[in-house]
Amino acid sequence: MEQRGIVRREEVVGDGRGAEAVLTPLGVDTITTAAPLHVESLRRHLIDALTPEQLRTFAEDRRAAPGTDGRHPQAPHPR
């Protein structure tokens, strides 16, 4: 992805162990283009295949997962 210009490496200030992968503007455009297709595929292959009871259980389990509040975090803007 780095060679394709979708991400770039940036040093982590104060932490010499590695680097962060940061989305480039091309990376943001790539995700923006791919997201609707990905969501449609998830719906078709996962959500639509579940019974109403399975879907309720899935939603309940998702809300109960540690570190989640049921909302999707916003992706940071490219630097």
C-alpha cells in the first residue's frame, strides 16, 4: 500500500520502536470509493443471511463488546 501511495510511514514522536501508517489523500479517496461496495457486500453475505433472532443477538453482542459503545469511530484526516 505504501508503494501504491495509499499510506505513508511516519515516525512516532517519542517512540523510536516503529512508525505509524498514515493514509494519504489517495488512501482516503480509495477508502471512500471502496466503502459503499464493502458495506453492500457485508449486508448481502452476512446481515441478510441472518435470521431476525441471529441479527438481534449479533447486535446485542456488538454493544456488549469491550471498548465499544455501538458507534463507529471517525477515521483521522490525512496529515
